[in-house]
Amino acid sequence: MRPITLIQFLIEERRAGHINAELSLLIEVVARACKRIAVAVNKGALGGVLGNAGTDNVQGEAQKKLDVISNEILLEANAWGGHLAACASEEMEDPQPIPDMYPKGHHLLLFDPLDGSSNIDVNVSVGTIFSVLRCPDEVAEPKAEHFLQPGTTQLAAGYVVYGPSTVLVLTFGHGSHEFTLDREVGSFVLSRRDIRIPEQTAEFAINMSNQRHWQAPMQRYIGELLAGKDGPRGKDFNMRWVASMVADVHRIMTRGGVFYYPLDAKILAKGGAGKLRLMYEANPMAFIVEQAGGAASTGRERIMALQPTALHQRVPVFLGSKQEVELATHYHREADGAQ
Ligand code: P6P
């Protein structure tokens, strides 16, 4: 059977009334930009793109050269297309308006251009995460507050993992679907339609080095997983931690599992609310995971129901196989005395 390319899939989605022409164009442009990012990432040491850029991003984190390159690729690709009103990125303090010489569209694009970039220099998978919102009508120059929409209003969300193969996972709210890059042709080809995450799992992902900082419900929950078949869960669990959210989430989208980045005493001591960013990490990943039958919470409430208060705000992230996420969330809500 002839492979279904991303372009054909987008046409199908338009015919089904799931997306409009402008959103279809936007996704094509983002996918094309991610192919260019893949080329830059795959050059590695030969491309002079490894190492630090010598600058810090808005989060105060040292930027990798590829962080800056990836951000520029996404901004440049989306400037002239006519489908965007503005972009927002992990790498930029404020939203980036579309230059006046280009036509504006009705969408807002948010992205982490290269998530997990600390892994680049050690040749471990990294990725791009993006989220698409509708620009409020009559807003000619979108400001940060126009991006502050709950995750449930997302029109699209996706990630691209730059690993042994380059894989795009995408949702418009009608299932989550996987496309693998055919490098010889240069097209993303549908490799899995309507992904389903198993409700149960025996694999968890968390940075165990933070264990002493966790709140009591997390200590209890992870303690039960570590106790294995001798403990209350009655089965052994395996652990993975790539320290690249896109790679960890893609494993969950492929074989199930759960990913946790909980609130902890270290984060609270700095006045923080979490490690991962709501608008361009947690919300898009939550949309993709929920559309595959998984769950995504902060440990206390559904991520996609949160009303954002700041463009770069951070939240705790519990996501993946539904039954595990619900149990971990239950432990936290029970400890809080919530109903
Ligand atoms: P830690 C990468 O910096 C990132 O934002 C996510 O991709 C990843 O899951 C997490 O942080 C890793 O955090 O504390 O283990 O380095």
C-alpha cells in the first residue's frame, strides 16, 4: 500500500473538518523547519554546532549553539507564511511578532526549539515541542497575555524527536499520530495512526537523584514502585530517565510508562512551581498523551485545565499510563485533604 505522507494526512484532516487550510499550512511549515533542525543536529561535531553559545536564555540557562540555531530556524520559517499572528519560544523573553512586511494569520505558535539540549554534546536524543493556539480576534499585535490560554484550547500540539530516526508525533484533538522522516525522499510518512498508551505499566521515568527533596506523597508512591513484587503493588517496575522529555515521552507513546517531574523542596526553596514549562512543554505533551488515552496532571490537577498566568511559568508534570498517573495524583490529593 502506498505510504501516507504528512501532506496527504493533513488533506485528510481538512476533508474531515478537523483543521482548516491555515492550520494545515502552519503544520507543514513547522514540520519542514524541524527537518532543517534534524540536519543541523545530525551534523554533530562536523557542523561546528556543538557546545555552548556563550549566552543565557530567558530561563537563565546556558544556551547551546543548537538552541539558538533551532530557534532561528523556526522563527525564520514561520515569518513569511501568513498563518501566524506571533510566536513564543522558551528561548525568548517576549512573544515575537510577525514582521510587518509579511501577512499575518490567526494562529499563535509556541515552542521549545530544542528540548533536552544538554544531551546534544553526548549524542543523546533531543527534540522540538510545539503548541498551536488561536489568536484572539481583533488582536493585531499579540502580547504575552494573548498566549495565556488553557491547554484545552490548543488547536494542535506536536513534538519531533531527533533520534536514530526523526519522528514527528502530532495531534489535532482527533487522536495522536506518528510520522517517520524518510530521509531519501525528505517526507514525513505516517508510521502509526491513532496511538494508544496502555493504561497500566511497569516502567517509570523520574530523576531519582532528587528523591530526598520530594514531598511525602511522591516518596510513598515511588517507594511502592521500588518495593516491586514484595510491596503493595505486587509487581516489579523498571526505571528509565533520558533527561530529555521528548525522548522519555516518546518511549511512553511507544510502549507505555509514566514520566514524573514533581514539585520538590529544592524547587520550592527557589520560589519555583515546577521544573518544566507549562505553555510549550507540559501543555503540548499533555494534549498528545491524553489523545492517546493517557493522563497528564500536576500531581494535583489536570494540566490542560490550568489557567496560565505567565508565558514561561513552570509546573510539576505527571504524565503517561492513565492508571498510574491517577494513582500518583490520588496520593497527592489525599495528602492535601482534597476530596
Ligand atoms: P533534570 C531538559 O533540560 C528538561 O527540560 C527536560 O527535557 C527533561 O525531562 C528535564 O529537563 C531533565 O531535568 O533535572 O533531570 O536535568
